[in-house]
Amino acid sequence: MSNRRIYLDNNATTPTDPRVVETMLPYFTNMYGNAASRNHPYGWEAEEGVDYAREQIAQLIGADPKEIIFTSGATESDNLAIKGVFEMYARKGNHIITLTTEHKAVLDACQKVEKKGGSVTYLDVKGDGLVDLAELEAAITDKTIMISIMFANNETGVIQPMKEIGEICQKHGVLFMSDITQAAGKIPVDVKELGIHLAAFTAHKMYGPKGVGALFVNRKGPRVKVTAQLDGGGHERGMRSGTLNVPGIVGFGKAAKLCREEMAQDAQRLSQLRDKLQTGLMASLEEVVINGNEEHRMPHVTNMSFKHVEGEGLMMTFNQNIALSSGSACTSASLEPSYVLKALGLGDDLAHSSLRFSLGRFTTEEDIDDAIKAVADGVNHMRSLSPIWEMYKEGIDLESIEWSEH
Ligand SMILES: *Cc1c(COP(=O)(O)O)cnc(C)c1O
């Protein structure tokens, strides 16, 4: 393989589409006005750019432009939704339900809510990563104000039954918040049809720039409000103060428009490449498993464990050429197995032996061919050095071994 670099980590961030960059540029140089300046053309031009972007972004998710609040990204949108609803609806109740497999932006905001007197139920998922709907409904109490469940998981690509969750929320008069970051722009998302009341997403996961995101806040039936988390100026209908990031928002809008126009063909092409990658690896290697539900899954993602191989070490064999993520997260001092994979019931070793492949708009068939070869070579190399693998091949039951303590 050449020294070409291959990017298969699109769930971490996507490259900015050159067409997006081109649309943004004039807003740095000529049209640099503040969108809140009401009395000269600089302000008007900026506001026009923002308005058009707002329409494109709203259209992508089936919302009204007035329901889009611009933020700095999905982390801020998740925080604004969770803390903002908790504060706004304090008189109605203090209970929020979420999943253990949510993004840290949701989980950490929920922990903060608990410190402020809230009560949060963290539901476990089934072995395939899906929420248990009966358990979800049973967790609702007369104090429940909101259910927060992500559309698609960032590590496994597993898609939750959004319509059914929306119906449960509707039936019990509970707000439905969703982190739609990984789904928006990749598969159809219609917040009205799904009964979603708040939705957090970000430009840099859909070929837009980093540092700009949005929170959808439903305006009618019910009219939802969130308490602002930043004070000053009262921009964005009072829910998020601060001068708008005009070039970023314009880029986000262009990215949303391109996604709406191209998502069907991108998804079809990428699912074929993803399947090719999966089939290729499973044909050339033994003891490979796919993590998470394969049917309810994003078309461009696969999370695979290569048994008896440590993922971080495996990645070192090819990470000069191929960029992807392992199922280990670096915390302060140690390498922790992914909490998402552990919630699916994977043991520490299987979680540590996993790799997440996330394809994107600019992934080519050649990328996939080269990745199959590099990963298969890496796994074979690691296993050839591994006494555990040798024991496995000799038919020794690894579960039965009593390792000596020292
Ligand atoms: C990336 C991501 C976020 C964080 O988005 P930022 O814009 O980087 O703050 C939140 N939720 C999910 C599911 C993500 O994948």
C-alpha cells in the first residue's frame, strides 16, 4: 500500500465540503456585518445569509425556520436542551429519562441536573444497542418532564425507534429531546413526523465547518421553551445570546442543502462500501463480530471486534495510513473500554478489541480495498505474536484458564 492517507473516522468529524467553503468565504471578506445590525447594508446582508441558512437547516429536518436556534455545536445544544428544559419546567417536574449509551454531552449535562436537584433515570439498552420500549414507558412517572434519546449512536451507528419513542412521549405528555447529530444530513429526519420537540445537531458532522450547531425547539403543539444558559443581548428568541457566527451559519446552511440533495445517493453508495468492508474483513479473518443491531444502523458505519487483538495496538500497525477510532477511550490515566460497547454487554477485552469504521462522502472504493488489506494484515500480525491467540488455535478454552495473580 502507498503512503496515501485514508480517512474512515467521519463520525468524529467530516471534512468541510469545498462547495461549503466557497459559500462561506465572502462572509469573511466582503459581507462581514453583524447580523444584528439593523441600520446598514452590512447588517442586512449578514442577516439575509443567516435567514437563508436557517431555512435550509430547518428544511433538512422538517422544521420551521423560526424553530432553529444557532449555537456553537451539538455539545452546547445538548446542554441548552437538557439544562434549559430542567430549569424552565421545574414547576411541572424534575425527572428526565435517558440512555446509558448517550453522548457525553447529554450524560454530563444530566449529571449536572442531578446536582441541581433533578432526578435522572439512565436506562440500559438491549444487547443490540436498542432501547427497550416497555422499560422506557415503565420508567415514566408523574414527575417526568423529558425523555432524551439520541437518533443514531456515534460509536455503533445503531438507530433507535424514534417514531415509537415519540408516541410514548405524546401519550404521557412528556417532551421528546433527541441528539440527532449522527443522523441529520445522512438519513431522512422529520422532527414533526417523529414527535420530536427538541433536537441537537452540528455542522461539522455533515460536511460543514466546526464550531456551529443548532437546537430545534418546537413552537406549536406544544410551544416549548428553554431557559437561556448565556445572558446578554437576547439573540435567537432570547434562548441563546451572542453575535451570530455568520460565516459558520452560512456554511452550515449550504452543508444542509447539499445533504438534503445528495443524502439518498451518498447513503446508497456508502452502504455498499460499508458492506464490502465488512464482508472483506470477515472473509479474510476468523473471530470477527459486528457490534450493535445490523438492521437498524446508519448506512456508513460499522463497529467490529477482532477477538484476542487489542484495538489500540492494532491501530498502531496502520494508523500512519488509516484514520479510525478504537473502542477504547483515553481517560486521565488509563485506557478505558468504551462505555457504549460495555452497555451492549461486551466484556472489557471485546470492547478493547473493537474498531469503528465511519465512511463519508469522500470515501472511495480504493480506500475500502486498501483498508481491508491493512486491517487484515494488522490483525494477522498481532495474532501471530499473541500467546492467547496460539492457545485459542490449540483449542484451549480461554475462559477456563486461571491466570496467576502476582
Ligand atoms: C460529535 C457529537 C456531539 C458533539 O458535537 P460538537 O459540535 O462537536 O460539540 C454530540 N453528540 C453526538 C452524538 C456527536 O456525535
